[in-house]
Amino acid sequence: MSRARGGTSGAAMDSPEIFDRAARRRRRDRAAPSYAAHDFLRAAMLEGIDERLASVKREFRDVLDLGCFDGSFAPPPDAAVTRIDAGAVFAKQVGGTQADEDRLPLEPESFDLVVSAGVLDSVNDVPGALAQIRRALRPDGLFLGAFVGGQSLSQARAAFREAEADRPAARFHPMIDVRSAGDLLVRAGFALPVADGETLTVRYPDLFGLIADLRGMAAGNVLRDRVPLTRRALAAAAQAFADRADPDGRVAERFDLIFLTGWAPSPDQPKPAKRGSATASLASALRR
């Protein structure tokens, strides 16, 4: 059962556009046919989301899979799922709707659960996307998200900085860390917000294997101000990457997975105690 509708949300549209929306859609379409061979990061995100969901003892009737890729997220039993993806091919494969995550065609309070794995790191208006997710949730509805952030791709970033030291170019997306992710949840109006992270290390024989994975998972560079990569710069970056290899010849690349948990506000949720309502002083507790 679909809960999407035509048109876009009333979210503010004045955020700076750092990502090329059309290029992002094209990259997702190109990645779709062979995505299953490169989906290990999203699989790890979905595993973390499933673990968090398993600790919630309640039923979910209407679920939104936002940034659905190949539809590999399995909703709770008996739940109706709506799938949305920015790529036309992914959306068509799963019978979903094509839409950008910060321009969602959703009715307010349509879902009990929204899950988003692997897309928020390349959305132009992340605060706006989170605010729209929160509005799409019914009171006490749950949002579980995950994306690549933190210090991810530190080896590749260092290699390109070294290779293009004379004329640096924008090759990598800016990353959101755990603290900023928590702040974004609060800003979007979520109750009981939690942001935490896990680090995944993947060992590559060369830079080209990493690039193939990034392209295969639709995680290539879609910055608006990106510039073409010359063969000379690529060769220099490949050598700088290889210079960082361990004795076995492989480079340990880092991926930080940022997980988000937030609830749509509801009067039934626990509230923090009012300031000054404590019946014992901290000094007394420390003396004991």
C-alpha cells in the first residue's frame, strides 16, 4: 500500500545545493543492474537497523523505506511498506516512487516507522529531509537511519591530497560526524534522539578496487563543483594509495557508519525531570 502522493513537501528550499541532483540520479540508475555485488555497506547498515528495531516491542503497520535501493530492507511482519528512491531504476524495480529525500511527496502522519539506509550523506538538505521524515511519522512513530560519515575514506582522501597537492580538487563529499548527526535530529524535532557509530574496515589491493565499489554502490562523487579527474592525477593517487599498504600489499580503508534513532513527539513519551525537582542533592549522594 502506497502512502506517497504527488507534489513536494512544504520544506524550505533555500538550502545550498552542494550535490548535483541529476548526476546523483544517473549514478543510481547506472549502479542498479550490478548493485548486489557492491552492497556490503548498506547490508551492514541494515543489520544495525534490524538490531535496533528488534529491541522495540511494538507493532508497525505502515513502513517507509526511504532510499530503498534494491528493496533489500525487510519490513516487520504484516506491515505495509512504501519504497522511495531518488533513482528511477531502483524505484521501478521495487514498484516504488522516485523522489529526492529532501523533496518527499508524503502526507503528514502516514507512517509508524521510517527506515533510511545509505542515502542521507549525499542529500542536499539533510535538516529538511529529517524534518519531512518526522512530519511523515505518526505521533510516537520511529525513525531509524544510517549513512556513511565521520572519518570515512581517510586513506583515499589522503592519497588524493598528496597526488593533487599543487591543485587540490573536490573529490570527496563532506562527512557528518556522530555529534552533528545528533544535533540534526534535535533540530528536526525528534524526541529521544540517539546518534551512534560503528567503524567498518575493508582491505583493498589497490585504489581501483575501492573506486569500483564506490561506483557500484552509487557512492561516487556527485558534488556540483566537481572537476574531471586526469589520468596523471589518478595514477599519482593510485601510487599514493599503494604506498599506504600493509605488508600483505593491501590498504585498510575505513568506513564510519552513523546510526540515527528518533521518535516523533507524543504526549505518552517519557519526559526528562524538571529542573530543580530532585529530592536529594548531588553533594549528599557523593558523601554517601
